[in-house]
Amino acid sequence: MLRDPSPCPAMTLVKRLRLTAALTLACLIVVFGLTGWQLSALADRFSQYRERQHFSADLLALKAGALSLSRADPLLFETRSKLDRVNADVETLNLRVLAALQPKERAAFEGAVIKSWAGYRRQLESAIQIAETAPQDALIIPERAYQRYLAPLTDHLDQRLVEERRLLVAEEGAMRTMLGRLAAMVLGPLALASGLVLALQWELGQRLRRQIGAMQAAAERLARGDLTARLPDDGGDELADTARLLNDFLDILVDKLRSLRRSSGEPTTGLRAPASREVEAETA
């Protein structure tokens, strides 16, 4: 009578392979998810960093534009056109800086920069207008206007630039930290998954090597005519199930041969009974 090919529950080869594939897929999903999340956060941080860089560049351009008129000569003809050009640039920069500031910072910027620039521009326009009639007075106005308006303006911009440089350094450090965390989140699960997959494959390979080696040894004994040899059938995988079925076939074959020899009066030495897995030494 044939026995159940799977007498005890065990992990089959197919289940082991599926487990390995599932583990690999799960680790890849985790890695891709963490990587996507960190890359999205890093992209947002980098976007903020670039906006802060543009903001610092606007502050520098605003300071440079204002200082370009700090020593303007109201007696020169081109001073009027230069003032108009610089004023247009400064007003554009002021709008961009205001848009980038927090609401609570705008009032301070308007008072320290926009109003100061407007006051300096009016003073310089006044100096240009009176240059033809009172050149000595016109030459005095820019210096006084610089001390009253441009100096506070540039001081405020310098303080803001120092703060922006500190924030940029902090942003760079935060991005480096995020890159390190991203590397750990990617390499950590990958290393863990690789170790587990290699361990499973190594254990599976060693088991297959032992099973196949034992089956080869039993097959060699059977090939030499030793019908007492049996294939190793311990375990619950597909190879063990196949070995049990072949052993059941060999038991039936030995039983049939014993019956034939007994009926013909021949000795049955070397044949194995189907109900026992021990070698018998019987005589007819």
C-alpha cells in the first residue's frame, strides 16, 4: 500500500523559492518606497535651498544697485538716466524680495530698505534739479543723503545677508544629513535582503546537495543489483515525496519478486520486504 507522500508538514522547494522571491520583492518595495519618500523630501529641500540662494542674490544685487549711486555726481548729464535705470532695477528687486519674505518681515524691510531708497532717490533727484542753479549745494546733497538713507539701507541688507549665509550653511548641512539617511535607507534594506536571500539559498543548496548525494549513492547500489537500497525520503519537500513513491515502488517490486521466487522454489536472499526498511537475510 502506498504511503502518503507528505507525512509531515514541511517547507517544499517551491515554497522556499516563493519565500525567497517574496522576501526579495518586499525588500525592493521597502527600498523603493523609502527612496521615493527621501528623494521627494530632498527635492523639496533643494528647491528651498535654491530659492534662498536666489533671495541672497537679489539682496546682493539690491545692495550693489543702491551703492552704484552712492557717489553719483549730480552735475553730470548721464546721472539722470543712470538714476532712472537703477531705480527701475531696485524697484523690481524690492518686489521680488518682498514676495520672498515672511509677512512679519515685510514691515521691517519696507521701513529699512524701500523707504530709505525712496528718500535717497528724492534727494538725488533734487540735487540733479538744482545742479544748474546751485552746483555747490547740489554736490553736498548726495553725501548727506548717503549718510541718512543709504547707510541704514546697506546696514540692513548686510545683516540680512549674514543671516541668509547662516541659513544656507544650515540648509547644506541638512541636505548632507538627508543624503546620508537616504544612503542608509537604501543600502541597509538591500544588505539585509541580500544576506537573507543568500542564507536561504545557501541552506537550500546544502540541503539539495545532501539529498541528491544520498539519492545518487542509493541509485548506484540499485544499479549494482542491491534491491535493499532505498532512496532517502526524510523531509517534506518534493525530492522526499518522490523518494517515498520510488521506495514504495521498490517495496512492491521486491514483494513481487519474493513471491515469484517462493513459487518457483528459488532463494529470496537480498530481497527486502515492503513493510520493513531493514536489510533481511532470508533463505528459501
